[in-house]
Amino acid sequence: MKPKSLVSINDFSKEEYMKILELAAEFEKNPTQDILKDYVIASLFFEPSTRTRLSFETAVSRLGGKIVGFSDSSSTSTSKGETLRDSIRIVSNYSDLIVMRHPLEGTARLASEVASVPIVNAGDGANQHPTQTLLDMYSIWKTQGTLDNLNIFLVGDLKYGRTVHSLLMAMSEFNTTFYFIAPDELKMPDEYKLFLDRKGLKYVECKDFNQYLKEADIIYMTRVQQERFTDPIEYERVKNVYILQQSMLKGTRENMKVLHPLPRVNEIALDVDDAPQAYYFQQALNGVYTRQAIISYILGIK
């Protein structure tokens, strides 16, 4: 029986979240090892990526593993009409684990059903991005010293943002209070609010970024994703709706940190980079350690 895949953040339990974070801390202390020297990892990116793809490849390389795959699906047999199902079956023959990003929701789950090796979802459309969630959790854990009883502000594109959807699901295990800051066009979908209602967790919805800012432990900024919009006029109307500037950080909590899954466009002003609250570049580095932990855990090495 193959090890289980990581398609949705719900595929792992709360205890497994903490195990991954503890492993990530170990890898941060010693990121270069040879524990994957006998393994081949396939990296299949049907959608553009910089941080996710490179951090996975860095994670594997630093652990001595070999990487096969592609970053442009136009150079593969899918351009000839090969189905995803067939592609995954073939690549399963060549690798011990597949990391996959795809623009369509549900493709990672399909891949996990036909693959003979574990699938790690590196993002499927507007659905989920579980490895980003685990590196976000590691960043929160490192900066706050806990995951329990925090006020987390999710700002910007809460409708299409797969990173915020996954983070909400995972952090709901830790008695989190959520603040949803978004325009009407990009509000958090009702299904996630109903999920929080069923768990008895508090959340606040508002359009005014500044209204509750001093209560934040984490401000999680997101990019308004042009590629998710079918109406360019709607995108133009909301693309710069929230811009975090350094002056807005005055009077916030000492422990407060600003996170962002990146890339950013205009939603975080450049002057925030020099503020002590800025943590998004370290957050991106944390992705290497967390993905080392995920791969080694799924393969049963750690």
C-alpha cells in the first residue's frame, strides 16, 4: 500500500501538522543531508510558479534526491492530447513521489487516485495549496511561539485565494479568531464560513482594513489574482483595494507579523520591507524546510 498523499490540508491530522512543523525545525538546523539519495521526485508544474517549484527543488536537492519533470506543460505530451490520468500513470513509473501544480480544481485528487506513488498538491486552481499552508503554519509557530488562540487577518482575495482557504481549514484546529478583510467581489465563500460556524469559531467580516488592525497577531496579505478573473473590468475595480503601508503598522501588537504567500504586486508597499513586522521573505525560506519535512514524512524517512 502506497503512503498517503497530501492533496488537501485535511488529509493530515492536527498531530501530523505538529509533526511536520517539528521536522521543519530540525531541517532548519541541518538542511543539507543525504536522506533522499536513493529517491527520484517528479516535479510536474502545469501552471507557472517560482517560489513553490524552486523551494521544492531546493528541498530535494539539499537532501540528495534527484528531480525529474517540467515547468512548462507545452513541452510535454499533454500538448498532443494525452490525458492527465495517463500522464500521471506514466510518471508514477519513473518516480517515488510526484509534486504537482495544475490550474484546474480537483486535478490533484484525481492524480492521487490513479498514481501508484504519493501525490503532493502544489496548488490546484482556486481550491487548495496545502504545502503553502504548512509553511505558513511553521512561520506563525516560529514568530508567535504557539498556534493557539491567535487573531489572524486574511486580507484581499479571499474568494479565489487557495492559500487562505487551506490556512483557514488548518488553523481552525487551534481556536483561531479570523478577520476577513475583502471587498464584496472577493469575500470569503460561504462554505468556509459555514465550516467555522459548525466548529463554533469566531470570525469578523469587514471592508475597512484599519478598523481592527491593532488586534492582529498575523496579517496575511494576498494578491488579487488577475488570472482567476474572467471579467477584466472587475479585476481593474478591485486590484488595488488594499495596500499595506508602514505607517499603518504603528500601534500594532509587538508580536504581530505580516505574511504573504507571494508574489506581491501592489498590496504591500516597499517601505514595509524594512519594518520589523515584515516576515514574508523569511516565510518563503521556511518553505524549503517545511517541504523537506513533508517529503521525508510522506516517504517514511523521518
